[in-house]
Amino acid sequence: MRLRKERGGHGWRLFALVLGCAGCFPVHGEDLTQVYTLCKDSDPKYKAGRYEFEAAGYAEPQALASLLPTLSLEASQTDTRQRIISSANAVFGSGLSLYPTRNTTLTLTQPIFKLSAFRGYEQAQAKVKQAAANFGATEQDLMLRAATAYLNVLAARDALGFAAAERDAIKRQLDLVQQRFSSGLVARVGLFDAKARYELKEADVVAAQNDLDDKLQALREMTGKLVTSLNPLREVIPLEQPDPVDMSKWIESALQQNLVLLARRHTVEVAQQEVGRQRAGHMPVVDLVATQNGKVTGGSLFGGGSNVATTDVMFRLTVPIYSGGATSALTDEAAKRYQASLEDLERDARQVERQTRAAFQGVTGGIIRVKALAQGVVSSLSARELKLEGYKSGLETILQVLDAERDLYAVKRDSARARYDYLLNRLRLKQAVGTLNEDDLTEISKLMQ
């Protein structure tokens, strides 16, 4: 699955001449790849996901430990003070005896058959796979969030530039109206219309500045620092159709390869293994137990000490008979959670299908939209010039000129936004099919000035 370059972009030369942002951009700034690197080092959501992934890796050795032998050493020393008051047994000593006793026991236990432990180990392997898929999805999510935040800043900066340019254009019209009003060539209502438009646009500039500040702060949440110097996107970018140009193929790939769905499938596997692990609580357990005991006694009732070494080897069978119904209840609970995980998988599958469809249409429709808005800029520019000439000739009112100014900058803003939306939909489509990687961000960085 890849994106194919769109041919026949004959309108792009014209688009390059008319589309531009009135805001000033730095010549040298951070590109998308550099911002993404900052996000990887600072974004709390990504770092938390990485720690979760690393923590999940310990599940397998923990589960394996229940299948491996355990070795324990127990040592004790007892000091005995014993006084024989009377005894009918002639072999007993008499009087007071003081003697120590040292006891050392080494025990080796090896599970032979413990079904719950085997099920737990299989479950742990599924958990590790689930964590890997989740972290992969977290990485792709960071790429998309970084690109979205970056392009949102550029869009907000464009909107501020266009709002300021429109305000300045209205100011020029207002100055012209004031001159004509002073000469008695314009009615008072025309002057009031121009003043009202100018004041409204002043408010729009303030709102656009606030929106830009908010978008910069949203980016700061991810990078850990305020990044204000961002490289802008080129005015002309290549347009690539999805390849193949068949939505069903992309949906099919997404349902097979999407990392969120992959993680969810492993979640279902973990839930299924939990059912087996809890049900295994009804099964007997067989252990091999070997014990080496050494006991050194400095005295006894018989008057003499001893040094005894004992070795025991046994097979221990434990059969669970009744545990108050806990095992059955835990098994039923696990079965219900397994059914819930299946429903979660179905929900996510439907969501991924919808997102894939939307991203595909966003790319294909975005190409049409970018081209149409580029032509719209050309048409609006011509319309504005004609309205202005008509006003100077007395054929148009100032309100019509101001409407033309508004329409021109609105289509410029929409045209710039359409380029950003097209690039984001490209990334969303690749994320949907599980192929989004850092190279995709590098490609976008190459499209920046």
C-alpha cells in the first residue's frame, strides 16, 4: 500500500503565483522531523507508553518462574536448658543439661504437573505481544499527533497572516472611502460599512493571534518547550493518489495490519488464556520435593549428643476438592471478560474501518479540494480586482468591494488549510494500515521551506 503521484497538475504553476500567506515565516526553523524528535524525548504520553512496554516485558520471566525449580535453605539454632526432676527410666540422665541444637534444611521443589502455571506462561507470552503492539500503536499515534500539532501551528499562522492582510486591505479601502466621503462622492452609510468591517477584522486578528498562541502551547505540551520557529510548507506540494485506488483493498489491509487491532487481538488471547488458567484451578498438582536435613545436637535426655543427616525425596500430589466455590466463580468471571474482549475487538474493527474509509476519502477528495481551491483563489482575486475597479467607476458599492476582499482571504485560508488536511489524511491512511513510520514524516519535512 502506497500513495501514487497525481499526474496532470497543470494548475499548480498558477496556484504558486497566487497562494501565499501574508505572515512572515523564519528562513531557518524546526522541521517536522526535528519536532518529532523533541516529542519522543519529552511527550509524557509516549514516555508512559514506553515504560508500560518495558514493564510488560517482565511478565514472561515471572510466569516462567512458576515452572522452574525453587530452592530454599532454612537454618535454626536452639539452646536447650533441661533439668530432670525425676524419672523412672534408668537410661535418662539426671540433673541439669545445657546443650545447643543446630538444624539445617535444604529443600528443592520442582513442579511436575501444574496446569495453571503452564496456562499462565502462555498468557504471559500473549501479554508481551500485546504490549509490543500497543507500543507500536503509541509510536504511530505520536507521529500523527506531532504532525497534527505542527501543521495546526502553520494553519493558525496562515490564518493570522491572512486576517492581518485582509485588515490592511480593508484599511486601504476605508481610507479611499473617507477621501471620497470628504469629496461628497460617497454616502455616509458606505463610510460606516467600511468602518464596521475594519473593526470586525481587528477583532478577527486578535482572535487569530490567540488561536496561534493556543496551537503553540499545544505543541509545547508534546515537545516540553515552546517552539515558535517552524519551517512553513511549500506553496506547491506533490499530490499522490492512494495506490491501489481501491478503498476496499485499504480497508482489508487495515483490518489485518492495524496495530490497535493487533493489540486488541492479543488482548482477546490474554482473556482466553485467563479462562484456561482459572479453570486449571480444578486440576491436581504434582511436585517433586527433595529435602536434605542436617541436625547437630550437643546433648539430649539420654546424655549424649548426635549428628544426623537425612535425605528425603518425594512426589507430592495435591488434589483440590473444594475451595468454597472460588475457582468456579473466578472461571466464570474470566469467561465473561473474554466475551467482553471479543466485543471490544469488534468495536475497534468497525472504528478502524470507518477511519480508513475517511482517511482514504480525505486523500482522494483532498486532491480535488486543493486543486479547486487553488483555482478559487485565482477567481476570487480576479473578482476582487473587478469589484474594486467597478467601485472606482461608481458601478459597485463599497460593501461589494469589502465582500470581495472577505471572499478572497477566506478562500486563501481554506486553500492553505486544504494542503495541511491532505497531508494529515495521508498519514492517517498509513496509520490505519499499520505502515506509518518516521520516513513518512521525513517526506513531509522535505516539502518544507
